[in-house]
Amino acid sequence: MNPQLSVSIVTVNHNAGALLADCIDAALKQAQQIIVVDNASTDSSLFVLEKRFPAESRLNVIRLEKNVGFAAGCNIGLNAATSPFILFLNPDCMLPAGAVDRLLQVITEKNHVGMVGGQLLNPDGSEQGGSRRAIPTPWRALVRALGLYRLEKVWPRLFFDFHRHHQPLPDKPIEVEAISGALMLVRREAIEQVGTWDEGYFLHCEDLDWCMRFRQKGWKILFVPDVQVLHYKGVCSQARPIFVAWHKHKGMMRFYQKFFGDCYPKLLMGLVAIGIWMRFAATMGLYAFRYLVSLTGLRRG
């Protein structure tokens, strides 16, 4: 199997700036087909990309007239992809040499593996939380919110912390409950059984949703620690923090209602909903405080 012919890379862009061209430059060295779905960007990201690669036949740019969201953008890219494996890659991720080959090697070793991801790194070299995750069930979310995760060493099953990036890095690929949609190599055969991305999410939690559905259908998800990818997290969303925060918390509500609404006590689900919207309110308060501080600084200047 020729690795380059086996993988299509799908990148959903929205105002990623010059990072998009850098991301695609690294991707073109590792795949035969690159699909960029642009969610109505208003910056120079597409101009820079097309100026840098003016006649690249492997690059397919799909321009959308409006921002349809991340999940819908991924599905549009998926429909245009022709390979048996699809790598969903954020435009602010930089693939190191050999990353696609290594991910492809891991996912093809066993037929029941449906998706794999690597270690996402911050610019300072630390691991991001989304690389390897446990599903934040309502109970786990409550444990985290109340700080009870500190008792995990004493009662690991009861006070399980769904943030796994604090755990020692494994020395080989391991099965996990979820990985990040920023770097996700997926088997087309599995998609045909599980279904495409849920477009009911606009931004955030759609990757957790997909991981849940993959596992419900019996597909394994693996984390590959030796594939280390620099991720400039939040580049596409930093210009509209309130918009992003709203859809993030709305996505949380959809996720919990969809997968846990019928199997957890209503009281617990109510507490989870209150916690989500209290978190949103706190986030808005923080943004308001920062805005006032910036205004004060401008006046003094």
C-alpha cells in the first residue's frame, strides 16, 4: 500500500492566517490529496495559500459562502476525499516528517482500529489536553468541577480524572476513549458504519461525539505517542472569543443530552447543565473584565 495514495488530508479553515500555508506545506510532503474547506474566511489565509502553491494539482480548495461550522466543513471535505483513510487536520497544526506514515502504520496493523491520533504539543513543548482523553461523563464532569479528581490515586474508579495528559507518556500506541479532532486519522470503512460528523455541533464537542459513536460500534481508538505535532491552539477562534465560547458550551449541552440524558438521574443532569452555563457566565465575566482593563490601559496611555 502506497501511503501517499492511501491518505487524503482534510483541513477546515477559518481565518488561520499564514499558518494555513505552513500547515499545507508540511501536509503536501506526506499525502497525495489535500482538501482545504474554507469557512468563509475574511483574512488573507487563502490568498497566501494560493500564492505559495499557484499550480499544485494535489491541492483542492473548496470556498464556502458562509461559515457552516467545523463538523459540516469536515463532511464537505470528506465527500471530496478519494482515499481509504482520511486525516482531519487543523490548519494550525504542523505535521513533522513521517507523521502520516506512522499514523497509517498504526491504524492498519489491526482491522478493528477505526481512528488514531498523535500527541498535540503547545509551542512550549507541553502536551495539550485533547491529545488523549477519557469521555467526560456527567459523573466525571462533576468530579472534575468539585475538585474530587485529586482523590483519584486513592479511589481511581470512583474519582477518575478525564484529563489524561497529566499521566506518564506511554512508550507505544495505547487505546483511549477519545482523541482530538485537530489531528484524527480515520478509516473510511469505519465511517461508512458509524456515520459522518454530527452537524448539529457548530464548534467544539463534535470530536467527542464521533469518538463516542465509533466506540459504540466497536471500533478502537488509539493514541500514538511518538507522533508529536505542534498545535497553535485557538488561532482560528481568537478573534471571536464570545462566539466561540457560546458554541462550545452549547456543544457541551448537546453532547450530554444526546448520550447521557436517558441513562443518568435527572438531578445529576440538571447539575451538569447548571455547571455548564455557570462556566459560560464565568467565561463572559472574565472577558468583560479583560475588556475593561484594556480600556483603562488605553485611557491611561
